[in-house]
Amino acid sequence: MFQLEECYANGIKLISTNNASYRFEGYQTMTDPAGTFETQKILSDMLVEVGALFPNGHFMPLTTTQIHTVFYYAECLGMVMSESDMDTVLVDVIMP
């Protein structure tokens, strides 16, 4: 679990709590604009809860979001692709 607090006007704090779980799903060959990679497929489930804490101690929930993501990691490169509401794709590899 990860919790982040930020102060706002009049002493109100916006609190975000993230709970995530990860599971190895197996190996998969992936092709994207940067090439073809042997990857490890990792499933992620994250629950994000946001609320406001007022100076009088009252807490008001604002939103709860469930995010399901599939990550593909290649050895020596890291993440080469993810699939969720906001997809991420590796487009190039530059090796020194």
C-alpha cells in the first residue's frame, strides 16, 4: 500500500491510497515498433482511493478506481509494453 498526502488551501489535505497486487502469468513473445522480445507477462490489479481530509478531522471519500494492467518485461530492457486504459509501448532501443 502506498499513501500520498498533499496540502491544499484552508488546511484541506487530498489523500490518495494505492493498493496493488502483481502476479506472474508466464512467458510471451511480444512484437512492438522497437522489435520482437521474449517477455515475462505480469498482471497487476490496483485500487486507487482518493479523499479529502478537513481540518476538523472529517474525511470525505471522493473517488475509487480499479485499474487492471498487463505488463511485459524483457530481460536487460525492462518494460517493453503495457496494456490498460493507457497503453505504453517501447518504440526504440538505443544500446550504448
